[in-house]
Amino acid sequence: MTDTKTKAKINTMKVTVINGPNLNLLGSREPEIYGYDTLDDIADRCVKRGKELNVDVNFVQSNYEGQLVEWVQQAINNVDAIIINAGAYTHTSVAIHDALRAFNGYKIELHISNPHARETFRHTSYVSLATDAVVTGLGVDGYELCIEALPSLLKQ
Amino acid sequence: MPNKSVLILNGPGLADLKSEDGSNDLSLDMIRGECDTLCANLDIDLDFRQTDDEQQMLKFISDDSQSFSALVINPSCLRYGTPQKLNAFDSAIKQVAHLRKPVIEVRLSNIFADPAETMPPMQGIDGGLGFVNGMGAAGYLLAIRAADRKLRAA
């Protein structure tokens, strides 16, 4: 069986971008921290950039922990990479951590702000323990930048 | 518009990236080469440096970075040490961030993969700086692209 990272060299890469609770409020929630772009704006840019790079982007959001776990499980053996901004579940969810560990493709934890620069309860991440990479503090640009990095990351 | 320029600093030990078992074929020269190519494409002047010397690194951050529009830094083990050393290092970084220049920390491997890891990413004067962790050489390229976006938006 061809593993996901080898398949990525042959076919269009597939990535699921998973967004957790309250990210549907982007653009109106604490814009001084998260900016004025809505999640739809970001999704549109990621899909567009993905098409330019031959990366098929599935961009999803839920406020429910179980739904995030479902999406990670659905990605197993079906996509090459996951980019996950688990929002506040980053700091609490062993279930998401366990699901990510079951996914053998490339995994990036993403945050718009830098959680380590904020309240101490945001300093622990169960997601970081299960991902290959972590990108924080680059604002909403972080989403597109991670998409742009995927082709070379999957060749490494 | 003035030329965009990025200073990339690499801390102690990064001149020799070979792992003990020889499995790591990545070298700092390879990373430098990839950064050179990307910066040429983005019309960015690049200065790529490495030092094992803490005082020299502090000088690079405090003095030399003044003449660049963005700073990318892999501090390596400089994020560990006595509180005095950490304070000096953090103060220098905050000085740069205070000038509203993009500052992005890069780590080759995921430092959070080890649950015993306690050292947080560097902090700016009013919160987080950019942080790219665990992407190997690609992390440097992502950081350059991130700095380029910020400079174009400024």
C-alpha cells in the first residue's frame, strides 16, 4: 500500500483545514487579536491558493469537539495533510489529540495569535504533542502560508 | 518603496545539523541556499548568519538587526540557560519587536513533541511574535514568506 506522503508526490495533494470553536466569529470577535477577516474570507483564499499549487483544500469549522474528532478520523487514509486550529479545544481535548495520533499524514497545528503570549491556561496544547509542526502568531496569513508550505513539506 | 531586507540568525550548534546516527542529511548551507533562492524571487535582500557565541548573537539582535526590515531567528539553545541570560536575550528581542518589525522564531523540529519541554516561544513587547516550529528547512521559507507578507501590507 502506498503511504499518503508518497501518494502526494504523484497526485493532487489533499488537505483538510479544521477549525474549532468560535472561529466562525472571526471578523467580529476581538478583532484586535484575530483581525477583521471572516473565516469565509480565509477559506476562499486557501481554496484559491490551493488550486494554484495543486492542493485540494477542504476547509471546515465546528464548535463541537466530537465533530472535530470525526473530521480527523475521516481524513485517515483519505487526505495527505491536516491543518488544525482547534481553538480552545487545543488546551483541553485529549480526544482530538488521540484522533490526530491515528492520522499518519502530515499534521500542522495552527493558531492566529500566539497562545504562549496570552493567559496561562492557553499555554498547554494537547494538539502540539500529536502534530509534526506548529505555526502561531502570523495572523490569518498563517492559513495560506501553511497551504503554500505543504508541497515541500510532503516531499521531505 | 525601500528594499525589503531580512536578517536570519542561527544560534549555537546549528552549523552542524548532522544527527549522531547520521540520519539527518540537512545542513545549514542547504537551508541558506533555499533561503537565498526564495529571497531572490521575492526581491528581498538576505543576510544569513550563524554564531555559537551568545554575546555575538545579542549584538546581532540588538545592533545589527536595526538595519533590516525583518528578523527571523532560530535561537537554538539560547532559550535555555540562567535567568540573567534569558532576560538579556528576551529584552533584545523585545527591542526589535517594539520597532514593529516582523520577528519570527523558527525551530527545525517540533519542540513540543516532548511533554517535558517547558520553554515557550519568544515574546514581543505586546504579545506574540511569529513562531514556526517543526517544519525543518521549510520553516525558514515559511517565515520569509510571512515576513514578506507583513512588509508588503505595512
